[in-house]
Amino acid sequence: MGGFCNQRQRWRFGKPLRVPEWAVSGRRSTRTSCILGSKHMTNQNFADLAHPKAGIAATRYIYHNQDGNPVLIANRYNKPDGSKLFMPFDVTRGEWKAPECRPIYNLDKITNANPAEPVVLVEGEKCADALTALGYLATATYGGCNALRKADLSPLRNRTVALWPDFDEPGLSYIKKAYVTLRSEYGVSAKVIPISETLLRKVTLRSEAERDGNPPTYCKGWDAADAVASGWSKAQIDDLLSYAEPLAPANTNAKPVPPDAATPSGGIADIDVWKTPDGEPYATLRRDGHFEYWPIGSATFKKYLSFQHYQATEKMLSQSALDDQRRTFEGQALFGGDIHPVFNRVGTLGRTLYVDLGGKDWKAIAINSEGWQVIDHPPARFTRAGSMQPLPLPATSGGDINLLRPFLNTATEADFQMLVAWLIGCFHPKGPYPILILNGEQGSAKSTTARVLRNLIDPANPVARSAPNSEQDLVIAAKHNHVLAFDNLSSIKPMMADAFCRIATGGGFGTRKLHTDSDEMLFSATRPCLLNGIPDLVGRPDLADRAIVVSLPVIPPIERAFEGEFNKALDAVMPRILAGLLDAVSTALANLASVRLTERPRMADFAKWVSAAEPALGWTQGAFLEAYAANRDSGDRATVEGNPVGLAILKLVQDDGRWSGTMTELKTILRNRYPLLTDDPYSFPRQENKLSAAIRRIVPPLRRMGVEISFARQGQSGERILKIESC
């Protein structure tokens, strides 16, 4: 349900929490010592609230969450020309800006009222206050007609609502739009008061002024506040409310709109359009009390346009009209829309990290240094691919990452720590992300281990894919997934090894845009990668330098589990495992600034991130760095042993201690001494320049194994000399 669920506590922050409190669903971290017991701001706290330029407001209207805590303040300023100006203040973000999703006025009163009590919806807060003073349950939305789509009306679901328009065209337009939204999206039994001068005079026959022959006049804009101010009694208001009725259907005698007209109708006009920093046009769709974000060029957006047109006209939209509408929205987004970042599964705004749960209600997990909570309306905008699957709801207590142990086939404690470290690294706000490589024989549960790990971060269907054929395939997969998982690889081509390196530390791809000659499409992404296969996949040193390599032991036949029993047991503890991960991520955010690494390995940001999470994992200080160093040493040995050039140089140093000479001389001596390693021209280059490039790639792991390689020039001719020695 897309409403505003109860919230008993709020988070405690050094700065205002950047998550709307009324959007919190009640699930939260078990780190109660950090997040409970905070004080809420009261209405009196805003007496001195002043806008930097406009100063202190003449009047304030405060929007509360379900628990009565202020979340939005509508500050009214009276301008010298007699007009009024409203300036919103977002309490939770501490900003002079209205939140993207807004609660209705008097939400706390509506939440605590009898569901059978009718609600009166009016255009302004002043009118709502006037009716509330007489004992009515009244509400309004911030921003009027133009911002109605940003108000969450779901708390009015299953209630009877009477809509009271102002006595002018804008007021009637606002009420009509609210009426359609309430009935179509929330199934509300809504009725509208047919305000007219005739009806108002009929109601005021009760007054002495009318009986004396002095009928009142009703100026343009007359509203509920004017009625109360002029002395209307509760009986008169009840009389007026009794005339509320459903709106008549649209005029069937009106001139029909051509079936191919491109003008948006109905709910289509309420679509918000915007663009990403890269210039990709997006649309915000409001559905059943939540917001969804879709590319304007996506199939989902096109289907939504067709559906809305059919709902409004009961006619199908032609393909040409659909394209015209889509291009109209696209132009509005590109040249008139705001700029917002868009995320896939994991995103960050300010000091808060958000994780898309992937469910139909579009809820998310918000994490910061104080803890985590599941929220209904995340301020981060997430995009979704058709393959995305939902994460389980994390447990509210008892989070424990150690419950993951029985479901991972690891040989040592260090291997388990490396898998957990990779999981925590996947939550890093920006990366870089190490590449996790799982090696092992048949029957070592490589695919199952990969599935378990991915389902804790970014579940998808299918969980893992076959190896990409090109860098373009890899980057497109990165555009639609947070975790890239590839199953049963037999080898990694040099070109794809370079692509994996770029995607792990940040890279992109450019190609010609379809159906154009000169337009270019750019894709850029940094993503966690998970690879598994039987052979050693880290033959290239640059790939190994960015990788965590875990070799899985073979599972004896007698110890193999039935898949159904395994999945059932895993599903039972998955919420607690995920809660333990979230606690670790929150701890990492809290400790990151204070972590100091004695040495900075490759992927130093990842190492610092996981080191900051150690207290929540029960690891001793420095345990991760020790395990990470051991894993890198093991990876270095595997890299050199799987690289004929590196292995030949290592044997040369072991035999001679040191060597120096030209590249030609090195090639000759290596081929003469170690023919079994150097006979294959595909693995041992025959040209000196290619051999030099291969040696430069293998220098870092050889150095960590005690072999120093240096290049220098000597003599007047500047001949390049290679020096190899133990260090």
C-alpha cells in the first residue's frame, strides 16, 4: 500500500535527515542505541524561521506526518501589490524547497480519525483551518492545481470525500483534477459541491440578512474561509455539503477529437519530465500512491501513454499519434526539464545511501551513519530493467552476516571474509568495485555461490549470463544491472579483460546512434562484476590486480544438498543476512572518515570501505587487510603461473639471480632455456615490442613476488636495456 505508514521514532543526525519522515514504513536497523530517542521539532521551533531574502513569513501553514511531526512549512508572504507569495521549507532536508512527494494537510488528524468520518478537501490551508476550527475533518494539498500530482492522496483511500471548490475557474479546475485522481487512482467515493451564486444564496436563506431582503454577494474566489469569516454556522455548512454530488460525465455532444490527435489527455498531462546529467529524457509516473521513473523512449512509457489515452477516450492510440506524444514529452524533458541523477539498485544523495527493493510499491532502504530504514518514497530516482527481481525485506532485528556461512562453499575463513567483503563493496556509493572470480572444479557449487551472493545485492532473472561478446554488450548490461554476473566462463579474451577492468574502476563506451550518421550514444558505468569458471580466469595481470579470487573446494557427493531444501533454508534467513549487511554498510559510513590505511593497495577505496565496516562484522581491526593481502598474494602466484612470459622470467631469476640485456637477448635466452613455456607463439610473443608490452603487464605481480624489473637506456645510441633481479 502506498500510504504513509506509522513512524514511532526518527533518526538522529548531526544535520537534518534527507529522507521524508512521513515516507518511513517502520522497518529500521537494530542499532537502536544510535537511532532512537531523538527529539522532534515542534511548531514553536519555527517562530524565527526566515528566508534568506524574503525574511519571516506573515503566515505559516505546517504539514505534519502521521505522528504529528512537522515535515513541510508553507510560508506565506504578503507582497506590496496585494498579492501573496508562498515559500516552502522542507523540515527534514532543511531546505527552502518543497519535497518531491508531499503529505496532505492535516495528515495526522486524518490518520487518527474514524475511517467513516467524511473529509472535506479544499484548495488552500486557510480554508482547511477554518473548517477544522468548526470540527470538520478538512485537508488541502500544497501547491494547488499545478502540484496536485506531487501530493500523496492515498491516506484518503476508502474514505468519503467532499470537494469544496473556490468560486472561480482555477478553483473548479483544481477540484476537478483532484476528483478524477481520487476516483481513478484510489477508488475514493468523491463528490463535488456545485458552487454557484444560486446555490450559495439558497443555503444562506437561514441568515437574518437574507430574510431582511439584503442578500449577500459572492465575489470571485469566494471560498470556505470566507464562509466561516462571514458567520456561516455549522448547520449552513452541513447544508452546503449535502449538495455534493459526483461530477457529470464529459459532454458527449462536444466536437470529437481526431483519433490521431497528439494532445495529451487525462492523466497524461500530469506526467513530470526531466533529464539525467547525461541528457537522457525521463518521465515520472504516479501510480497507486508511489512514483515510478522510466526513460521516455522505453516500452513501458509508450504503453503507459496508450493506456492513459484509452482510459480517457476508450479508443486506441495510433502509432503515429503515440510517436508524436512521446516526442513531445522528450522535447519538454530535454529543453525544459530539470536535471536529476538516476540510479540502478544502489544510489546516493548527500550523506544517505539508497537501495531499491525492486518491489511493485517502489519502496527503498535508506542507509546512513546512524542506521537504516525502509521508506515508502525514496528521494533517489531509480530506473528498472525487466530482469530486475525484488530484494527480501530486511529483518528489523537479529541481523547477522554469519548466517550466510552454511550457504557459501568456502575452504577457509579468509575466503569467507573475501566474499563478505565483496558484498559490502557492492554497496559503495561510487566504486571502484573489485571483480569477484570464483574458480573450482565441477561440483564445487560455483554457480550456486554466485546466485546466493547476487541475490543479496541485485537479484535478477536470469541470475547470471553467458560471457559478453563485446565491450558494447558489457556496457549495455551495466546500464540495466548493478551487479554483472557471468557464468561458466572458459576464458577471458584480452579485449574483454580490458573491458572488465574499465567497468570495475569506471569507464564507458561510445557508438553511433541508431538511424543517424553522426550522433553518438555514450554509455558510462562503474559496476561490481562476478565471474565464475573452471579454469583460472586471471591470466592477465591487470585483471588480477582488480580481482578477488576465491577457489571453491569440491563438495563430496554425500554432502550435496537438494536444491529445494537449500533454497527454503536460505529464504528463511535471507532477511537477517541482509539486515546484517545493512548494519555493516551503516557502520562503514560512520567510520569511513576516521579509517587510516597503513598501506594503500590497488582498489584502495574498496579496502578502506570494508575496513570501516569491520566493527559490525565482528572482525578484529586489520583482519580484512590481512586476508585481502593474502588473497592478492595468491592471485599474484596464479597470475604468474598462468602467464608463460612471467613464469619464464621467474625461473630465470631463480636460476641466475639477476640478468640484464636487450629485449632481443632476453627473448633468445628464454626460448633456448625454457622451450616448453615459450614454444606457443600465441602466449609467448615473437616480436620484441609485443614481448615488452607483455612484460610490463606482469611487472606488478612479479615485484610483489620479489622480482624487480627495470627498463633503462645506455650508451650514445640510447639502447634499451632490461634489468631483472631479486629484491
